[in-house]
Amino acid sequence: MELPFAESYRIKMVENIRKSTREEREQWIREAKYNLFNLKSDYVFIDMLTDSGTGAMSDQQWAALMLGDESYGGARSYYNMKEAIKEILGFDYFLPTHQGRAAENVLYSTIIKEGDILPGNSHFDTTKGHIEYRRAIPIDCTIDEASDTQLEIPFKGNVDPFKLEAVLKKYPAEKIPCVILTVTNNTAGGQPVSMQNIREVSALCKKYGVALQIDSARFAENAYFIKMREKGYADKTIKQIVKEMFGYADIMTMSSKKDAIVNMGGFVAFKNEALWKKAQMFCIMNEGFITYGGMSGRDMNALAQGLHEGTEFDYLETRIKQVEYLGARLDGYGIPYQRPVGGHAIFVDAKKILTNVPKEEFIAQTLGIELYLEAGVRGVEIGAMLADRDPVTRENRYPKLELLRLAVSRRTYTNNHMDVVAAALKNVYDRRDTITRGYRIVNEFPIMRHFTVELEPAH
């Protein structure tokens, strides 16, 4: 008899979570102005808002915390992190930051000027926000197949090389500070990018004299998919695949709260020493001295250890199989989501569920609120709310996909929790025809509004 799959860890500590009543949740979401970000965590039973900084660290990471060196300059912890980045990712020069968007801030303060063009594969919210804040223009070059949630292809996060080359031909190299390749492609549903596509993008960048930046929050999950799905990589280790991936990059940004499995931390790394030195000023201005950035020594130690653990196959297999488990439960209920299952989350296709809600009333946000009311499960909208307004016309942008992301935290929930999520979503799905109205905005920031937006029911 073949043995069933089991997690590659055992549980050493637990945290109690509380169930709530429907009446309580109705009051709490109303008080939160129908913004799931505004809910107190105590009001949430299963939190799938994000997988960023919400994972459970290992005993080895906790041990590394206790050995943190908090010296202002030249701390041992900085050199531990430097050694791990060089060994695993192959970059000689880096600047620590407190998280991924801070890494973007340091990098884009260094390289972007007004009117610049930054092509890539579905820039995520903070990336797009940093670009547009500087009055530059992100251009999405993702393959068209990513917009069909029911189409199953192995590397749905890929850049379309023809789209990318069209942009590179149209604008001079000095107008394109970098091409941004996000692995995995979060906005498209946690979908991976193939090694072949990374090579193609790198070759185009070299041909047109443009730098390649890899947005690397979930690089290890991407490497897992390359091993499992791409010809020629089945016998390679995750670390070997990762080293090859980053061999094609000139710059990388990292939110270490994902694949380095820490609660806080990030960095920006360079192959070019001169660019690294230029970026140091912005690190010092916005984060801290160059050997700690926005991080404590203990967090740098935990991050270094997390890079090693996060690039082990057994850990990644356990992590991604839990996401696959949730996907299989949704398959059983006929609930549509971005297929195939992504690395860190299930992206439910809200457009295919709430067919009676007008696009102007934020379909995916409405589905997220209904799921919270059903069972205290908190997801996040990846749709028109996140897409923001056009920076010129100030009209709402309506992307092709309206997705509710259910992000699975690392080493945090059990499959029993996934069963609850699936059953709750089924209950919403079963009454989908009765949901005919969504929400309207009553207050919003001019950029990255989805974090703090205030809503009210549309009437």
C-alpha cells in the first residue's frame, strides 16, 4: 500500500483562534467600512488575506533570532545574510530593507525618472504604485492565456516575448530602467514563469541593453514548479534551479516575508557594484545604515536561515500540496478558480460566480465580504479595487480578471482549516444568484487605495 502524503514538520507550538457568529461578523465588517484589511485579526477565524509575514518560523529560525547581533554597523547578522544571499542567489551586493515595498522604494528612487517605461508580467500593487507615484508607466506583457482562468498550461505567469520586444523596440533603452519579471506571477494567480521564459526575457534585455529585475518574493515556489513541470529539471535540486534563475538577472528585489518565511524583512540585490553604491543613499535616507537597512540583527539571522529552509524540496512540497488540497476541494464543489493551482494561494474567479453584480460595484471585493460573513474567512480582492484609477483620466480601471485571493500561510493552518474554507465558499456559491449588489467607494487614497478604502453597500 502506498503511504499517504504527510507534512515534513511536526507542530511545537499553537495559537488559539476564535470562532464568531454571523451577527458579530455583520457588525464588524460594517465598522470596518467593508474593507477586509480594516478588520481586527481577533475578528477573523481563518486569515487568508496574505501569506506575507504570516508563516510559522522553524525552531532553527527561532534559535537564529537569539544569536542576532544588533550592532549599528557591520553586525555579524548582516554578514550571515550576505553569505546566504551570495550562496543561494548569487548576488554579491545587497541592501537590507524592512520589506519588499521598501526594497522597491530604494531601487526605484535610484533608477526611475518621470516618463520612464517599465514592462513586465502583471506588476503587483506596490510595484505598480511605486512606478506610477514616480509618474512612470508600467506595461503589462503577460501572455494572453493568463486571462483564461479555466485554461491549464504549466507556466501561465510567463512574459509574452513578442509583447516585450514590441515595447523594447518602441522606446530607447534610456527610457527603460529595467524589465520586471515577477516570480511567481502573483496578480495572474500565483502562476510560475518557466526557465525558458526567463532565458528569453534575459536575452531580449541584453539585445536592447536593458537591465532585468526579478521580483523574487516567491522565487522558491517558482523553482519548485520548474522542477516539477519543465523538461530537463526533474533531477536538479531547488537550489540549483534557483542559482540558474538568478544567473539571468541584474537586479532582484525580495519581500522575505514570503519564501524566506520571516515575519519582517526584505532586500534589494545587485550584480553591478556602481548601481549598489548609488542606491546606498536612498537606503540610508529611507531605511537605515547599509548594514542593517530597516532590519534588526535577529531578523537578518532568521532571514538567512529561512533562505536555506525555503529552498528545500521537502518544505516546498508540503507547502504547495496544501494549496493543491484546497484546490481539489473546490474542484469537488465546482467552484471556478485560476487554473492550475498556484504556488501560494487559490485565486477564485469572482466574475464566474457573482454574475449579477455589476463590475462598477467591485465583484471580487463583494465575494470576499460574503465569504467573511459566511465563516470568518478573510481573503483579499485582486480586481478593480486593486487596479486603482487611471493616473491620467482618474477613471476606475477594470482588469480582465476579478479574483478573490485566498493566500495560504506557510506552516500555519491544517487541512481541516482548508476544509472549512472550501465549505464556506460552497455555501456562498450555492446562493450566488441571490447576490445582486456590491459596494461603492465613499473614501479612497489617490494611489494604492485598496489598503484603506472605505465602502458602503450599493443601492
